[in-house]
Amino acid sequence: MRSLRAVLLVTVLALAWVGVLAGPAQAHALLERSYPAAGASLSRTPHAMLLYFTEAPEPGLSTISLLDSSGQIVPGVGTPAAVPGDAQELRATLPTLTDGVYSVNWRTVSKVDGHVSGGSFAFGIGIQPPSASAGTRAANGSLSTGSTPAPAAVAGLWLLYCGLALLAAAGATGVLVFGWRLPGQAREVIAAGWLSAAAGILTMILSEHAAAGAPFGELFRAATGRSLLAQAAAVAVCGVAAFYAARRPAGPRLAVLGAAAAGALFVYAQAGHAETRSPVRLLNVTDQWLHMVAAGVWAGGLVWLLLGLRGLDGPARASAVRRFSQLAFAAVAVIAVTGVLRAVPEVGSLGALTSTSFGVALIVKTSLFLALTGIAWRNRYRLAPRIARSAPTAPGRLSAAMGGAVADSPAPGEAGAKGRVAGAGAPAPGSAGAGTIGSLQRSVRSEVALAAIVLLVAAVLSGLPPASSVEAAGQTTASPSVIATGSDFATTARVRLTASPGTVGPNRFQVQVLRYDANSPLPARSVRLEFSLPSNPNVASSLSLARSAGGTWTGQGTNLSIDGQWDIDVVVQEAATAVDVPLRLRTRLPPEQITVSGQPGQPTLYTIQLAHGRSLQMYLQQIDPGHGVVHFTFFQTPEREASITSARATAITPGGAEQPLKLIRFGKGHLAANVKLIPGRWTFRIGAVPAGGPPLSGYFSQPVRP
């Protein structure tokens, strides 16, 4: 017992050392950032689109499509390809685009763990996308198609877990609990374990094929397919070891079977959440592997213990229960330590436990694990001592059902008929010992059922992106901005201007000036921004920028003082000459608390919650093709209209032009305007002055079909 405690202490300390060195891991290829960014407005079409993911995607299994404002696919988008020198970035060339709003639909397969994810975001050319927040949500994975694992993939992984757990536990319990023998029906259980693992890996391959939407040949040429083939090969090796052990479930064959199952779990661990880009990748994988092996030995060992209790009697039964209790105690300690070491980097923060699917699933798994340990505690400290006290003091042997090996140490020449007769020395029916045995059997059955559920939750957890991945993707795209790019007439310089947050009021401006024919900073002595508003020639201002690190120029100001489309000249002063780069930038509309509702045959209703309990309802009524009426109604309370003294409304056409609307009053808070419509996405805005209180404003965007 002391030696076991010493080994356990050394194991825990070693695992703690692994956890200290192991860095956080991310899994699932979630979109971290892009160019054009979600919600960005560019003055001209970029040459290519760049998508940067939280881990390396499979270029051959990735798709990127571009849709215009009418929902039609834009032809000419290039095939996704990995960016040289950065495996986490995909590049797709773009055709020349006209002014308008475009939606990007992306779908990829992680090169690390094979999970499928997807999403969408919007950007504008010459105009502002209607909803940058929606694009941001799509980009950071909250609308990702990979957020929910496929049922077939979960079922396959659960079958693989269960099968390998039985095989790994066959080796561990056969050697350490039953004295190099396995209980009766060992052949059937070993065969069932391997068949479960084989069915699991086959289901996983078929599920990945369906999710990737690629032929088997293309799938197996990708890293994801090669990983699945490696796992299938490991299961095949387990099949050979299982056949070898099933012929005579005793001796070194059991150790070979357990080692083969542990090896298969190691191959799987290399394809899981732990196998991500990290300087201590091997330590992450080792931690995950030890966690799965310990869980398999405990969960699968419960099945073997149930079988062993039927063929053991007297001291042999007590010895087996005692040994399994020690083995289970060590396994639980390893599970707890490795689980914590993996959970901390994968969750990232306490808030992510309840705000992400991964965190919620982890809470469920941990709760079930604690319930399991509660049952195990009762078995170890209540039932096991009673069984030991009720056992005869004479040395026991295994019954014939156990293959004839003695319980504590196999004696040469003792087998089969020389074993004790089943039931010899066992508690008489109705005695206290028999009652304890029955209670232990019922308790172990409960553990087996609960362990199967834990393995199912673990399978679901493996299919979910770790909370730290979701948070990393969300944090990168959380800050909205407006981007404009352009070059001078002589094509000597390329400029990229970023305004954050891009709304009316204070903004932070960042300018990157590069040589037109080379990706290197253009030497400049100063950079100045000249602002002008085409809709109001009297509005103009300038802002001088300061040099920052990396060849960028930054500054802050309130130059974007009016909502609309601005002309911005970037004046770059070189040593002897100056370069003037004209840009066009539309301010980003501020975020709204908006509710959208609609019924068949009725216009879509947009309700905006305003300050002081007021609200604004808006909708577009299409009378006939090319003609519509837009309605604005302000409410003081949900039942009473607000009194509006004056109002001004505008419409932004699909081409980005701003048109004033002539308002017609239908009530003290109800105004409307006729509008000539063309297909595409329209944005309608209104600003109003109520009879009392601050000014009110709101907007909504809606596509108009041909």
C-alpha cells in the first residue's frame, strides 16, 4: 500500500509539472480575423481576401463563396489556398466588384482535429454593410456550423471510447487485479470491445466524409483523413492483440492487449484538442493521453470487476475488490489532475463556463464525475471493508470460472480443476456477507451506467470548440472599425486607412503607407488627413498623424462629425515630393437595440428601443415593383405615440447614394415617405425632435427583391 501511495505521489507531481509547462490549446478552425474585416467598408476591391483562423485549416477541404446584396453568387472568386509561411491563413483572389454590400460564406475543416466549422460575415465596397455586429458574430463563431457536433460523430467517438476502455482495462485489471487472468466470458467481452472500437472509427470516418463534403480520396489526402486512417490502423492493431488475447486470456497476452489499446488512445489524443500549435505540444498530448487511459482503466475496469465478482469467492473476492479499489483510486487521482490541467487552458475564464457550449458540457461532465467518485468512495470505504471482514481467513483461490489462477499469486501447476469449487468459502445466502456482495454488485452496475454517460458527454465535449478558442476569436473581432484603401494616380503608394469605431464622433485613425510595387513601408516625413463632406461643402477639416511602430501613422480626432460619406485625402510628404491618395469612407451607423418581427404576407417590422422608455417602429411597404412607402412611428409608451415637432429622413440606395426623403405626417408620431425602389439592400434613417426631451434617431436596412 505504501509503494502504491509513493507511485501515486510521484505521478501527481509529474502531471503537475506537465501542467505548468503545457500552454493553452485551441481547437476548431474558428475565424479569428479577416481582410476585409467583418463590417468593413472599402473604397475599392482588394486583390484578394484573407481569412485567419485560430488553427490551421485544410485548404483542399475549405470553401469560400461571395454573395452580392441580391443573394446571387459572385463568380470569379479564387480557390482557397494557404498563405506561404502561415498555415493558419487562407487566401482567395477576388474579381473586380462594384459598389455594394457583399456576404462571405466560409467553411473549413481543421487540419488539427478534423472538426468542421463555418460562418459568414459582410463587408462593403464603397458603402457600409447594413449590420457589422451580425458579421462580427458570424466571424467569431457564434453562428458557426461547427458549434454543434454531428450526432454521428458523437456516436462514433462514444463507441470508440467504450471499446478502447474495455480493452485497456482488460490488460490493467487482468495483470493488477486478477493475477494475470481474466474472469469468465473474457473472450466475448474482448470481442465486444474491439467490435465497438471498430464500429466507432468507421462511423467517425463516414461522418467526417459527410461533413467535409469531399470524396474519400480527397479526404484521405488531407491531414484530417490521414489522422483518421492512423486511428483506424491503431484499432486494427488492437484487433490483432484482441484476437491473440481472446484465444487464451491470461499471462503476457493481457499486457500486450492493454498496451495496444493505450497506443490507440495515444494516436487519438494526437488528433484531439491537445494537438494544437504549441511549443510544448507533446506535453499537452501526454496529459490528454494519460487522462483518457486512466478514465478507460476505471470505466472499463468496472465491467471486468462485475464479471470477476461472479467467479470469485472468499479471500479471492476480497483480494480482488481491494486491488481494484487501489487501482481505481490511482486512476481517479490521475483523471482529476490531468482533467484540471487540461480544463484550465481550454476554458480560459470562469465566465466561459456558462457562456459557451464547451463550458456547459464541461460542467455536466464534472458533475457526473463527482457523482461517480461518490459511489466509488462508498464502495472503497464502506463495502470493501465489510467484504474483507466477512471473508474466511484461509487463503483463497479463484473458481473454475476464473481459469484456475490463485487470487494473490499464481502458483505453477495450479489451473482448471485444481481451483476451488465455485462458491466454496462464499457467504451463505441471506448472510450479512451475501448482502454486502449484492450491494456491491448493484453499486458497480450503477457506476458502469454512469460511466457510460460520462463517456458520452466526453464525446460531445471533444466535438465542441474549447471556450478559449471561442473567446480568442470573439476578442479579435469585437472592436468594430471602418477601413478604406486606395492608391495615388501615379501608382507609387498604397494606403490603408482604419477608423475606429468608425461612427460619428471621436475616432482613432491608423494609416499604413506602402510602396505600390512592394510590401514595404514608404519613407515619409509626415502624413496628414484632409476631410471633406460632399453633401455639405462647408464641412472640412484636417488631422496630422504621428509616426508609430511598424511604419504606421496614428492620430485621434472628431473629424467624422456628420453621418455620411466622406472624402479623405491622405497627404504623404516625402523628402522631396508629396503623394496625395484619395479615399472615400462612409461612417458606420451606431449599434441599436433592435427587434425584427414578421408574418407571412406582412411587411417586416423593425422596433428600436430608445432612451427614456421610448421606441421607434419602422417598416417598408412595397406597393408595386419600383415603388414603396417607408413608415416611421415614434412611441412615448407602448400604447401612446410620441409628439414629434420636426423630423428629417434619408435613404441610402444599394449603390451607396444618399437620398433625402419627403416626409408625410399621418399622426403626431407617425411619419411616412414615398420612395422609388431598385433591387438591392436599402438603409432608411430618421432623426426627429420630440416635444420634450433629447433628439431621437434610428435606422433599419432591408433588401428589395427584383
